[in-house]
Amino acid sequence: MIFEGKALKCGDDIDTDAIIPGKYLVLTRPEELAAHALEGLSPELPGRIRKFGILVAGKNFGCGSSREHAPLALKYAGVKCVLAESFARIFFRNAVNLGLPVLECKNVSSRIEEGDSLKVNLREGLIEDLSRGFTLKAKPLPDFLLKILRLGGLMAYVETRLGGKI
């Protein structure tokens, strides 16, 4: 799986309330959630996400309460993948389960600048900064997580495993 896009940066300790503020948890359609993705960081961010596509964060991205709404809002807002120095474990698994690719990479937030053109090879764990000419090596995902992501999330994976009997 290879993704290309521009880097949209955010900092350390971005919690799920910043990703999708609690007042929007009553919304049920992913497209409605997407309209408010990252609104907790800045009111203009929801409208800017799609033109970037790759979210680059610091440490502990997705901390706070466990809400599937957070990775779902990002995915439907146009985030192709999230690169971070580290993730809160529950956010990491929620993202994979919902089909939003995530990669951990040391120093990713200090090396990549906002707006840099990136090419991310999920299988190899490679992040190419096409704007500034360097490559970072991320912690590669295990094959079973790659398969879940390739199929679009855990539900599609389970359905495939059960031969479409869901």
C-alpha cells in the first residue's frame, strides 16, 4: 500500500477530543463527523485536511478517551494515513480496525515540514519526503495488520475470513 500527499502537521499529545470534539459524538454519519475533524485544534482545519492527505504528528497521538469516532472522522475527512512518533494504543487499533493506515516513526514530526510532498510505503515502512529529498524508516506493521488495512478494516477482514457469511 502506497500513499501520496502533502503533510499536515500537528503536535504532541493530540487527544481524541481535539480530533473530534465531544459535542459531535451524537452524529451518526461518517461524513458528518468528517466535517468537524481536528476542529478541536483549530476551527479552519476541517476544511484544509483533504488538500493535504497525510497527517504528521508528534508523540502520543490519539490519547484520551477511546472513541472510534476519531479515526473515522479523519478517514472520511480525507486523511490517507497518519504518521506519528507514537500513538495511544487504543487509537492505533481503532484506526487499523476502521481501515485508517497508521505508522510510527521516530523523529517524523521534527524532520517533515508542513506542506512537504510525501510518499508512504506502508508495507516497507518507508516515508519519502519528495520535497526535501530524504527517506525515513518507520516501524513496519505486521502482516496481519497490513491485511486488515488492505481489506478496508476489521469488519471486511472478518467477512473475508468467514467467506462472506456476515
